[in-house]
Amino acid sequence: MNLSNSILLMTMLMLAFSWALTSIRRSLPSLQRFTGMLMFTGIALIATFVIIPLQEGVILNRGAERLHWVDPSAATIVIALAIVLAGVLDGLVTAVAVAVLAYFMNGSLSTVMLLPVLYSVAAGLVVRHFWGLHRDFISSRVLLLLGLALSLPQAILFYSHFHSAPNFEPKAMLASMAVIIVAYPTAALVIGNLVSQPFHQILLENQLLDTQERNRQMVKLAGNAIVNFNADLEVIDYNEEAERIFGYPRQYLIGRKYLGLLFPSYIWAGIETDAQRVMDGGQIREHEVQVVSRDGKETPMIWSFSRITNARDEPLGMMAIGQDISQRKRNELKLAENEERVRLALSGADLAMWDWNLATEEFVTNDRWADMLGYVPDVQDTDVASWDERIHPEDRDHVLACMEQHLSGETDSFEVEYRMRRRDGDYLWVLSRARVIQRNEEGQPLRMTGTLLDISQRVASEQERRRLERQLRYSQKMETIGTLAGGIAHDFNNILQAIMGYTTLGSTRLPDDHPVQHDLERVLSASDRARSLVDQMLVFSRQAQQSRALVDVEQLCREVLRILGPQLDPREDIEVALEIAPDSPQILADPTQIHQVVMNLVINALHAMKDGGGRLGISLRRLDSAAVDLEQTGLAELPAAWLELVVSDTGCGIDPKHLSRLFEPFFTTKSVEEGTGLGLSVVHGIVTNHGGAISVDSEPGQGSRFTVVMPVLGDLAS
């Protein structure tokens, strides 16, 4: 048997073992892991007995000449390929099997026999590390290099043996060594290519099995129902989630038409049409369909259908993936119920609601918000900017500061009262309560919700309560001062009478040309001024005697202007405007006191314009009871008609801090020589004593406007 026959024999053995072990692996999958190990070990053991002649009389595997003497040199190629193709463990088992066989057959294992085995293991590990790991095929170049590497130690061993032979022929030795160097790479190339094919097939089959198992596990563990249909729309497979929803055992639906079993009858036609459209190449995404389980329960599901084709784009069937949305439906129903309850609660509490998404700047409100601000729902501007613009300018800084404090986490909630502008331009008072309900990991606010309550009526009530309290305190204060002033005025009036009586008596007892007469006249003049002051104090304290009669206030106004003519005529910078309405009624009052009211108000107006001049306005008109505040008059009921007297000027105006004390007795902003501080307090006392009311509007630098309303009683109104 020559070398080519020997190589052919080993190749045929390799093919035979490959086919046999592949068949065993397919019929017995449990032996799959040991396929490579058994194949390479078997071939290696046979190779140790094969006689490989190099030339006439010279053989490579010397031990094969005798039945009980084996040499593992010829198995080195198989050991190295086992490591490269099958794995390190397979190669080591093959090497150990060859060494054990050599040991038992020869009775010993010399170093010359062991070195080729160890060298082939090392060569296989090197090739696997650099070229064979994670590869399906080993290239021919690598196989040739492996065979060449394995041939070198064999050539060296052969040379040492041949050189010590008695019939040493260098020429024959070189020829034999050349055969070794050629035979090993050739054998490695042929055997490696033959053996790698089944291993590649095994690898592909293993990958396919792994992929199938992975897909099976994914389908099994999927949270959605997955159903596979063939081209006739018969169920061929479905996962555990589908089995749970359908309620049928797996084998029950396999091979059955799905329409009558899985879907209610009233949608069969639609489902069949959709299925045919999918089989024709279309797709259906997110299609909500009810599924009927075995016990007749309908389950709402979202289905997606897609066609399954082969590599030639021929339809094989259809896959349906469905998601059970029962819980979502229940949640949606519960959410709708909660929203309705919240809506009813907000409606009952008269609350407007707002929801602000800070990430998108979306600002959502309910219908009450629009109604509160005078807008039609879905027509108003609902964004943060429009909300900011509606805040009253005096409140905006405070509101935004409170908002910023809550957004930054400094406060637990946002709660503030402020004024918001309505569509018609008016402002209403609102109470806004809100809280950030969502923040990101860094603590930045993402969403904020809150309510808005119209508190205009409450604020108005509180303002009215505070006004009445101030009015009560003022009345009590004025009553106390009036009582005190009345008492002082009576006692002081008695003293003045004695002073004036004795002064008059002394004046009559002295000659007219006596020097003391001039001093006595000054005493009487000062006493007259003091008596006038006492009279004012008595009027203020409402202890002065009144004599009421019909009073034509228009005539009183003209008389006051006539009396003050000497002061007005030289003042060309003062314009006097007297506006008397034709229907201005007369009133029942004390003429002297009403005259004093007009006089004091006009004198104050002239004093306000003493430096820069201006316009003095006096107007009279009739008012209906609807235009008068009952609580300011102190009357039990309002008469049908009123007389309004307005005295205005364009002078220096009054500082706002002085307005609250303007009608207090002895309060004045004038110097001591210019006034006593009793003028406006006397006016206030006279007006209120007649059942009227007085108010003032003033702005520094623009002037003042005093408004007096007096009732027209009884038949005078008609």
C-alpha cells in the first residue's frame, strides 16, 4: 500500500466516521456534545495501526508492522484538528486515548512516542487561539501551515533513526523526508476540509435550535397573546398568554378556524375582511377587537395582524399579536368616574381648575375658569403668559414671588389672594391654591395643578366690614370729642360772658377819649372771636340750637361768592364755574349752618389755589335714592330725592395720609395764623346732623373734590 492509498484510506475512514456520528447525533440528540470527541478519537486510534510506506522498505508508522506494537506518530494530525475544530476537551481526550492505547499495546510509552502527541496538542492550541476560535471554517492556508508544523518533528525523528541505520543512503533519506514534509500538510488539508463540513453543519443546526428555543421562550413569556395561522387561517400555534385569554387548551384550537371561536358573531364579517387584506400584503396596527373566551366572556384587546412569508415572498400564513386592555378599560372607566366626581365637586364648590405642564408650557383649564373670567369655553387664551397678563399690576410681583417659592420647593403649597382681570376689563378677587404634583430626579417641577375661587363677594364684605368698623370708631371718637368740646364750650362761654360784661361796663365808665378805651376794644374783639369759636364747637358737638326752614342752596352759593368777591376779584388766575341743574330742589335745614358749610368748603378751595390759581367749581343737582349710600347717612330709610353739592378745585390736593383725619376737630395742615382745624369738622357735623353725608376725592397736585348729599324730605321731593 503506497502513501496515496494510505491517505485515501484515512480520508474514507474520516468520511465514514463523520457520516456515522452525524447520524447518531441526529437520532440521539443527547450524544451531540460527544460527537466530535468520538469521531476524532476513533480516527486517531485507527491511524495508529495504519502502515504508511514512504518508499520501498521504509515506513512511517513502524509499529504498525506488528499487531502488538503501535506508534502514535500518524495520529498527530487528527489530535491537532480535534482541538482546532471540536474543542480543547475533545482534542485532549483524543490525545489521551492515543497515548493510553500506545501504552497498553507496547507495554510502555517512551519519550520518542510521547513527544509527537504533546507537540500536536501544543500546535492545535496555538492554531485554535489565533485562527480557529469562533470560526466556522479553517482556511486552507492555516491547515497547510498546521500540517507543515506537525511534519517537522516527524522529519527530525525520521532523520535521527535513518542516519543511525547500517545501510544509510542520504539520497533515500532526503527523498523520504521530502515525502513526510509533503504528506503531513496534504493530509491536514484534506482531512481538515472534510471534517470541518459536518462540524459546520452541526454549528448551524445548533444555532438554529438555539434561535428557535430563544424565540419559543420569548413567545412563551411575552405579555401579549401571539397566535400563528396558516394560509387557510387555521390556528397552528399560540402562546400561554393567548391560552389564558381564550380559555381553550392548546391542542383544542390547533387546526381550527378562528372566527367562530375567538370573536363574537357580530364582527365575523369585518374580521374576515381584515384577515384577507393582511394575507394580500396589507397590515393592521392597533385594531381594537373583542375576543370571546371559552366561558363566553368578552375581553377587549388591541390586535396587530401581519402576513408571514417565505424567502420567495410567498404567503405562509398570518401572525396576530393581541394585548389585553381589560385593565386599561377599567382604569379609563374609573378615571372617567373620578373626573366626573371631581367635576361635580368643583362645580358644587364653584371652583375653577387649572393644570400646568411646565415641560411643554401647556396650560389646561375647565369651563368654570372661562365663565369666571367672562369668556366662552374653548375661545379664551389658556396659557401661562395670558394668566400672567391678567394679574393686577399691584398684585403681580407678590403672586409671582409666591409661585417661585413653591416651584423651588421652599413652600409646601401655593396659596395667594389676588385680583384678575375679566374680559370686560373689571377685576375680581380670586383665591388660588395649587401644588406641584410631579418633579424630576433633580427636583425640578414638571407638573402643577390648582384651583381658583372667586372671592370678590367675600373681599367686598370684608372691606365693607372694615369700613363700617372705621366709621364706628370714627363716630365714637367724634362723639367723645364732641361731648368734650360741648362741655368745654359751655364753661368757656360762661367765662367769656363775664369777660365781655365787665369789659363793656369798664368801657362805659371811662371817657371815650381815655387811653384805655383802645385796649378794651381789643379785649371785646378777641372775646367776639372766642365766642365765634365756641359757637363752632357747639355746632360740632350738635348742641347748638337749630332753626330749620326751606333753604335755597343755590342762593346761598351765590351769596357766598358775593361775600368772597373782594378775595376773588383780584385773582385773575382763578376761574369760578357755577353749575346749577334746573331741577335742583330746596332742602329743609338751618340756613346759617348750610351757609357755613358752603363758606368753609369754598374758603378751603381758594386756600388750596392760593399759589398757582386754578378752577373753582360749585355744582348742584338732584339725585335719586339709588345713587346714595344709606349707611353713610345714618338714616333709617332713604328719602326719594337728594340734593348733591360739589365744591371742587384744581389746587395742591391733599396728601393721602391725611385723608383719614381730614374731618377730625383741630386737625389742620395750615399754619396757626391760617386756621384752627375746626372748619371741616364743623362741616362734617352740620351735614351729618342734617342726615346727609360728605366725602372727598383728592390727588396731590391735581386738586380736590368735596361732595355733600342732603336729603330732600317730605313734600319737597315731589
